[in-house]
Amino acid sequence: MVFAEIKALVETLPEVSVWPELAEIFERAGDVPRPDWELPILACMAVGGDEASALFGAAAIACLQLSIILVDDILDDDPRGAHNKLGTGYTANLALAYEAASFSLAERANPDPLQSLASVACLARSALATAAGQQLDIKNLRGEEEYWRVVTAKSTPFYGAALQIGAIIGGADNDISSGMYELGVTIGEIIQLEDDLGDALERPANADWLQGRNNLLILFARTADHKERQRFLELISQIDHPDMLVEAQNILVSSGAVGYCAYQLVKRYRRARQILAELKLPDSSPLDEILDSYADTLIDLLKVSGQEISHAMLLDSTMFNSDP
């Protein structure tokens, strides 16, 4: 099991073994499957590298993601966040520790000094970009242009780094590792849009509704010119009432918000497929399977809103080829 192997590597860090709360955070993360942690392994295998070598990269990505989640929960005042139990300052220090741990593990991922340096630099760029994106996100910026600014800054650098570090560990050249970063960025956009779609359709109302988060569907229904816009704005102020939420979610469908999100998702899914094909990797099958899983998620989410599409439709160039 990949989690157990990643956990074993993280526990080789002396600080983890003597810092109970640090270890506890990692243990709790293992309660939920984290497919993101496997991305460096899949990328390494795709470029012809060895899975065992990529485990250090996977462990580094795991630690980086935990540091991001700890800070994100503080910024969002998430009631499930560790800061509610441990305190904000203590949790912020844990986040710093996990970020540093990611660099330490990345440095050990490859015996070649230049590749080791490239791995650490990759993670450092991602950590800095994500922090800047989190700062933008807490402002709850308005308008679609600002929405994409946040997505680009906050949601995509982590996934770009996850694939790029795997490619570096696998011995890929600069062109391939850069292409893998671009693929990861596109996957990050897909994940963000799928999160938006799922969060907007979830019941009861979650933080995207209650705290005015940057959600593409809600933003569309709030700002686009459609006949139910005024009613939608009225419903938002009462969104914690179940009947009002159902009505607002129905407007997400009738106004075209769900369709617009689906269009943006399909564009990125096709782009990811194109990037992967152009990379001409020794074995693209691990990444093909990942893209298939995102397609499955999109298809399932759209079923909830009453829209039916298939894998074939996602790749059909005559479908979703212009703005709704």
C-alpha cells in the first residue's frame, strides 16, 4: 500500500518521531485516500523511471499538501481544521514543519546532485506560488477574471509540481519535465472545477455558499445575464434553508451555470489529453488512467444535475466546442 510506504519514509525524519502532533496529522490524513500523493509515482513510471525511486517524491508531495491544508484551514476558519484543537500558532508551526519536511524528502529523492536540486526547486516554486494564491483566495475576489487568477495561483502549482518532480526523479529531460508540469497544471484546473461543481450541488449548503467562496457556478449564476438572476441573489441570503438551497441549485442548472462549468472542464480534459499525447512518453498508461478517473468524476457529477454525457462525448470535437 502506497500510504504505508510514504508514511515509513516520513517517519525516517527524526523530528516526526519525537513530535506526536506532527505524526498525528499524518496519521489522520491516512484515513482518507489521497490519490494526489501517487502522482509523482505515476509520472516517474510514465517517463520510464522506477516506482521505488519515486516514493521519496510522493512523500515530499504528501508533506507539502499537508502543509497547504493546515494553513488553508486556518485561513478559512474551517471547523474541521487542526487549529481548533491545537491553536492557530501551534498549527502554523506544524505547517512550517511539513513544508520543510517536503524539501528534505525531495533532496533525498535522487542521488544525482543536479536532479536533487531540481526536485527541491520544483517544490519551493510550488509552495511560494500556492501561498500567494491562498492570499488572493481569502479576499473572495469577484468576477470571472479574478476567479481564474485564484485558480491559476492557488490550485494548479501543487499539481504541476507533483508531476514534474516525478518526471525529474525518473530522469526526464527539461522538455519532458516542463511538459509534465503543464499537464499537472491542467489537471489542477480540472480538479478545482470538479470541486466547484461538487460543492455547488452538495446538500446541505457548504462553505462555498455560506462564506461566498470563489466557486465558478455560483459566480456565473450571480453575475451572468439570465432571467432568474434576481431570484438567485435573493436565495443566497437564505441559503442555509434546505428549500432555498434546492431552488438555488435548480437555477444553477437552468441558468447555464452547470453547463458552463462542464464546458470549461471538457476544454481542460481535451487539453490534458493533447499534452499527454504530444509528450510521447515511454509509458503513458498510468497518466491515461488518471485522466479517465477525472472523466468518470465529471460524468457522475453531471448526472446529479440531470445531464448525461459519455467518455466519447468528452473527446468529440463537435461537442462543447464553443462557449454556451
